[in-house]
Amino acid sequence: MSEGKKMTSSRRHHLKSLILQIAANWLEQEASELKAAKEAYMAEKCATPDMSGDQASLMEVCKKLHQSLDKIDEERYDSEAKVTKSDKEIDDLKLKVVELGGVKKPALKKVRMSADSMLQALLGGKHKVTMDLRANLKQVKKEVKEESAEAGDWRKNIEDKADRKKMFETS
């Protein structure tokens, strides 16, 4: 076993399966609790109607059911309106958070552009501006150094250097 691993793969697999079993049991328990809560709510809110009696009493029961349906529809509409309003507020707040955080500028790409094309892009197609920077420069003629034929003789250069060396030694 290497230093990085602290347990074998079989032990890790066994622990993982145990954790999954516990989680499955929790999910089943939660589902049964939810089902029991729904049944309790329905028993509280919707009592079983009494179907015994004549036609007039059944008509009365139907009218009560219709009134309760209308009431429930109004509540549903109100809750949907509240939810949509809160969703809009959440979106607005998200936008404000982004604005407060600052807009990140995208990385700019290098574009090869001459000065003329840059000015044309800035000023538009109407203005014909030419920016020839080299036109205003002073003309300078290059001096050509003439190499003497004597410079090619390496022995003479050595003799000149030897004379300089003697000057420094005599001082």
C-alpha cells in the first residue's frame, strides 16, 4: 500500500455501499413521512361528503364544493402571482449583484492596423486623412566609409599596437 492510500479498495467499497444503504433508508422514510403528511392534510381540509339524503341536500353539497373550488383557485392564483413577483425581484437583485461586482472587460485581441486605417475607423469614411509619419522626417545621407587597402594588412595593425604599448610603458 502506498503512503497516499489509507484504506484498501475493498474496505472503501464496503463503506460506500453502507453509506448508500443508509441514504436509501432515509429517502424511503422521508417519502413515507411526506405521504402521511399529505393524507393528514387532506383529511383535515377535505372532509368526506355525506351522500345520503335527497336531491336537494346533494345539490347543496355540490354548491359548497363549487364554492370551495373557487376559493382554492383564488388562493392558487394569488400564490402564483406572489411567486412570479418574487422571481422577478430575485432576477433584479441578481442583476444588481453583477453590476456591483463590476463588469469584467473581455481580453482584447491584438489587431494589426496602420495609423491611416485607425484614423479612418475613428473618423468614419468621410474624412480622408493620411498620416504618413515618414514624410515629415529630415533626409539624411549616409556617409560611406572608405576602407583603405592598407587596413587589410594585419601585420601593420600589430606594429601600430606595439607602438602604443611602448608609449604606456615608458610613462
